[in-house]
Amino acid sequence: MRNVFQRIGDGFRRFMTGRYGSDQLGLFLSMALIVLLVLSMFLRFWPLQILVWALFFYLWFRMLSRNYTARARENERFLSLTGRIGRFFRVRRSRFDDRKTYTHFRCPGCGQELRAPKGKGRIRVTCSKCGRQFETKV
Ligand SMILES: [Zn+2]
């Protein structure tokens, strides 16, 4: 029995040789596919069914693709997009976390976001980005 499984495993490895396989985008697509699949079981909504099939074929197309550079580029674009989204939320999160101890404001010159400890009254600020000096109340 072990031999059979080994042969299947070897065959699969040989089949996948030179093919792209999985990456972060592939993982994300698989999870999206599972979520949509579950949704489509409850909602009889035909565009959703089409989306599930499209996602399914795209996922397999990417895994079996031999065009490594094109797939890697897609994954890179995906990673830079998710990185930007992650940063967006991290910035808001940290601003929310220190809202009791810091006042946040923007530089009138360049719009750079700045912060200073709360409760010091009027202070003179030098922008860390453009060097402009201005007064603000914290
Ligand atoms: Zn500035």
C-alpha cells in the first residue's frame, strides 16, 4: 500500500515540476473560494456561482501555470496591495491607541501627519518632513 501512495506522490511531484504551485495570492484565493462556496450554498444567486467557478479555474490555472514570472508578478502586486491596506489600518489603530496621551494634527505646509503629547497648551512645532515651524494647541 505504501508503495502505491509513494508512486502517486512521485507522480504528483513530477506533474508539478516546472509549474508555479501555490503562493500567498493562491492561499488568499483558496480562502476566498471557500467563503464564496459556503455563501453560494445559502444564496441562490447566479452571479455568485459564476464567480465561484471563475475563481476556481483561475486558482488552478495559476497553480498549474508554467509562466513563473507572470505568476510571481501577480503575487507581488497582491502583496504590495495587502501591505498598503495593512499599513492603512495599523496607522489608524496606533492613532486610536494613543489618543489619550497624544494629539494628532497635520502640518499646514505639507500635510504630514504629526503628533505631540497632550496637555502642554500652545506649542511650537517643527515639521519632521518639510521643516516648517508653526504653533498649535495640544
Ligand atoms: Zn510639513
